[in-house]
Amino acid sequence: MPDAAQPAADEKVRSESPLHVAIIMDGNGRWAAARGLPRAEGHRRGVEALRRVVRAANELGILHLTIFSFSSENWSRPASEIGDLFGLLRRFIRNDLATLHRDGVRVRVIGEREGLEPDICALLGEAEELTRANTRLNLVVAFNYGSRQEIARAAQRLAREAAQGQRDPASIDADTLGRYLDAPDIPDPDLIIRTSGEQRLSNFLMWQAAYSELVFVPMHWPDFDKAALESAIAEYSTRERRFGGLVAKTGS
Ligand code: FPP
């Protein structure tokens, strides 16, 4: 339960700070390679960084934190690494769910569930169900997620409704499609951070990123911490957001 000192998510005030931060947690493999360690160790240390950052996000008054945990394209990795990543997700949920719940975190999952192992689906469902009423921070876990796939799924549902005569195709605009994405109630990210120096979106939240500020951080994900998050937010707060218009404003 949120404690009295910390306002509930819906009570937090809008400020220069981003309300929704999304992170591409990149560089686990390079972090490990630079130390002569197996890639799995990089991912394990990546989960530790994730714990730190969820705590920090809560302390900094961020309302929504989206993390890219496993992409639709990560299936092309060796089976052993995929097994490692799925094992880490299992352990993360089993070990951390109670703490997340205690800290007022609501877990949401975006991405394709179909094709995932039944125990993973059950764990994801359990995390969403247990934390459903929490309001301090939405932790949106993008798992088996790809933005093109998400948009295609939304288009497919709309096309089905139109084919069944339940929807006039002429009524479909950008807002309509946006409402058919995986988490339509979560506002677009204000800030997207990618670690490890790569400067691309890699099929992450491409629809939602239309007016996000992008901050690329040279450090690898396992080294990321509260100070690094604060520094990315400081960079964000120097940006002038115009949303295609002329008048500067902050937040989405
Ligand atoms: C990128 O590093 C990271 C990933 C593919 C997955 C991110 C996963 C974690 C932080 C740990 C798992 C967390 C959960 C909750 C499952 P990379 O392997 O692409 O690194 P590289 O580009 O240096 O090879």
C-alpha cells in the first residue's frame, strides 16, 4: 500500500519531471564481455539495475515506467540465452512481486502472450492481478513486444470489427487505432532512455514515441542507477517540447 508520505499516482503534480519514462535496457552482453563474464551474468546484473531503477522511479515521482524486457526479435538469439532471459523473468516475478506490491507498484504487461510458455503467462497474469489496485507507479513490462506487431494486432481487431459490420472504416482515425494498442490508458512516454550508446528505437513504442524526448546514455544497462536516471531527467528538462505547435509546454 502507498504510505502517507508518498502521494498516490493520481495525486502527483505535473512538473518539469517526466510522468512516463520508457527505457531500452541495452548493453548487458557488452557489459559482461568487457569483464570476461558470460552474457547471462550481464542479464542477471541487468535485473539488479532494474530493481534500482524501479525504486528510483518511485522516489522521483514518475507515474509510469515502461521497460523493454524481451523483444519480438529477441527470438533470433541462441536458445540458451532465450532460456536465461525467461528464467530471469520468472525469478524476477517470483522474488520481487511481493516487494513491488508493498511499494504500490502496479504491474502491466504489453506484448504478445500467445506462444509464450503457459507458466510464464500465468506468472504475468498473477503479477497483473495481484497489483491491479496499486496506484503509485505503473510498471509496464514490454515482454515479447514489438511495436509493429502491436500496431498490426490493433489494425487486425479494427478490420475484424469493420468486416463484421460493427464499425465504419471511415471512422477509424489515429485516436481510434491508439485505443486498440496494448495499454491505451497509459499516456505516451515523455522520455525514452536507451543505454549503451545505440541510437535507435528498435521496434519499441514507435507509435507512442511520436513526441517523446529521446535520451541516449553511453553506459551499459547493468551500470544504470538512480543518478543516471536523474541525469537523463535533467537532460529531458532542458528540452523544449512543442508537439508540432509553436507554444512551448512541458509534459504530455
Ligand atoms: C539488451 O542487452 C537487453 C535485453 C535483450 C533484455 C533486457 C533484459 C534485462 C535487463 C534482464 C531481464 C529482465 C527481465 C524483467 C526479464 P543485450 O543482450 O542486447 O546487450 P548487447 O547489445 O551488449 O549484446
